Amino acid sequence: MNTVAAPDPARIQCLLAVLEHGLLERGAAVRLCLLAALAGEHVLLIGPPGTAKSELARRLHRAFDDAPYFERLLTRFSTPEELFGPLSLKALEDDRYERLTAGYLPTAGIAFLDEVFKANSAILNALLTLLNEREFDNGTGRTRTPLISVIGATNEVPADDALMAFYDRFLLRVPVAAVSDASFAALLTLPDDAAGSAQTINRGELQALQDARDGVVLSQEVLQHLQSLRALAAANGITVSDRRWRQLVGLLRTAALSEGRTVVDAWDLWLAPYALAADPAQVAPLRQWFVEQVAQAAPQEAPWLTRAVEAFERQLEIEQSAENEPDDGGAGKIALARSIGGAPEGGMLRMVTASLEEHLRKRYSSVHLAARLAQVDEVLARAQLHLAPLRAQAEATRRAVTGRLWLPPLLADEMCRAQAQTLAIVETLVGRLHAARQGFAELPLDAQLADDAPQAVKLSA
């Protein structure tokens, strides 16, 4: 009976910190590589040279105990001997065709294969079995290999149909780009200090994790999202095999179990785009599906509320500037000015002008004011109903991403910022709506007027 426990989340968190140290904008790639290794899957890093692809693989192998590392740059001239070891001369003397595999790929725990699709068919055919079954045909026998995960690297996705079977062996296809302009200064001033160390994961713990993950439950919400995702993939011309769907589920279960959960939840689905996209360009729309449909974190602008606020503000400006024009034209204004302050001189001019403007401001009936306030209050009530779920969703997102082990911090921050932006937009509009209401409430009132209720402000575009 296996009594070894799976590695706890705190230790995995320490490993992630060590793996990510000094690698700018590589949070997603680091997490995907480590999680794939824990799940027994392989990763393909797709991007130009000089983007830390090999560094990721070298660091990954240090996360595991007893995991020999193997690395090769493949070309069309590469020979099987370079990957699988030289032929055994002693075996040949006994009429046996065997290789000396010690120190080569068949004995590696973590391997990095650069320019992986440039190898010839003899190498790729041997790699198919090794990656999928973790077995190597050596002479007349087939031996079990200790392989945990292969990290492949390529500048571009293969276009040759003959390479598709090998391409499919990589569950995760991760685009890796040069650092953005925002991180360029940090890149130039990055110190050369080495990453620290953390307690490695041994073979027993790795096996315990993989053995226990089948007990992790897929929630009904996740199943519904996966159904939706399958339809989206088909609509975008993305072909996903049944095997790949099963492998994705295994990855989701590994993610949940390694975080200490017994149920896969919707937030684990951030992994899906990297497993389903057949091309780096397809990652973005699938990722957008997660942000919009699962996390509900796409920015919103509430155009209906914007139109309503702008309409009320225009109407308020009209009513605040409206005047009661005397019937005798300008003569009435002059006589009024004389009666208020006499002949205007110096500072008296401003006082008289202000008094005159106040006297000439149009007065409104209580019925008019009540109608305006009632319409504004109706929109305010609707806005509050719109605002309440936005606040609840933002708080739910904040709680959900806090302490999350695998969700990349940049993605978590992006979604939280998007929801905060939406909240800020709506709250600003509500503030303007309150200001408009206050403006209507302070319009000059004539309690003696008996006007009919005014025509409602038109709020539609």
C-alpha cells in the first residue's frame, strides 16, 4: 500500500516562485510547464529564439528529485544516436541491435528538445512511442523509461501533415513572446542572481498525485462550460480529439488536487485554451471565452446609462439657463435694474447683474420638479440594480483568485482590473446622475404655479 502523500500546495508554491524568479512575463508558461509535468503531460513552447524556452526546461528539471535532464537541438541532420545513444558494440558481437541509453533521452526524467519538428522521420517515429507510452524500443525488447515530461520548442507550428501525430503528443501548446514594452526596462536592469532552491518533488509523491486525481469530481458547472467550449471550438474550425479532451480533464483534476481541492471548479478552465488551440493564434479567442463566459470579467460600459445621464444633463442645462423674458423687451430689464440697485457703478454692477439674472431666472412649479426627480429616481433605481451584481461579481472574483496556485497573477490582475474598470464607469455615471438630480431639485420654485407635468426627458439614443 502506497503511503506517500502528494506534494502539498505550499511546497508547490515555493517551487513556482523559484522557477519564475527573474523570468519576466513568464508566469503562465512556468505554471503550465510544472503542472503538465505533475500530470505526466508534455509541453510545446512556441516562440522566437531568446525567449527563455530552454531556461524554463532547465529549471523544471530541478523541481524533481531523481529526474536526469537531457537536452538536444534537433536538425534535419540529427541522428538517432544523438538522442537515444550509440549502438552497443558488445551487443553487435552477439548479433543484437541495442543501444547504450545511459545519459540519453530514454533514461531522462525531464527533456528539452529544441527545434523539435526539424528532426527526420526516423527520430520522430521513435519519439512517438517514447512520449505517449513512456517506452523505448531497444533491440528486440521494449523498456520502460523514467520520463516525466518533455518540453519541446519551435519557432512555428508545423504545416506538414506528416508531423501532426507528433505535434498532437504535446498536450499544451504555449505561445512565448519577447517581453512587452512595459517590462523592457526591467529586462535591461535585471540582476544576474540565480534562483533560490526549494524542496523537490520525488517520484513517490508524483505517483501519489497522479493516482489520486481520478477521484477529483468535475462539477456540473465545469461540464456545462466544457460543452459550450466544444461548440465554440467547432465553430472556429478547431478539431479536438476525444483523447485530447480526456487529457484536458486529467490536467484539470491535477490542478484541483494539487491545490487541495476535491472538485474541479470553473476557474481551472483557464488551462483549456492552451490544450485545445491547434495554433497560437487560436489561444486568444479561447482565452477571451474564459474571461467573458467563465470569469465574467470582460469590461462593460453601460451605454444605456451613459445615454440617460447625458440626456438629463442636457435637460438640466436648458432649464437652469431658461429666463422669464419681460413683455416690453429690453426696457423692462433696464427699469428692473434701476429698481434693484439704482445706477450701476463699480462693484455695484456685479451685484445688480447677479440680482437681475436671479430675478429673470425661470421659475418652475412643484409639479415640474416632482416629475423631473421622479424620472431621475427611476433611472437611479435601475442603475443601482445594475450596480449590485457588478459589485458582487467583482468581490467574488477577488475571493476566487486570492491564493490561487496555478492561475497566472497577470491574468488574475487583468480580470480584477477589468471588473474594477466597469465598476468605476458605472459608479461615475451614478454620481453624475445624483448631481443631475440635485440640480433639478435646486431649480427656482414658484409654489403658485400650477403647470402640468412636463414631457419626460427622452433617454433613448
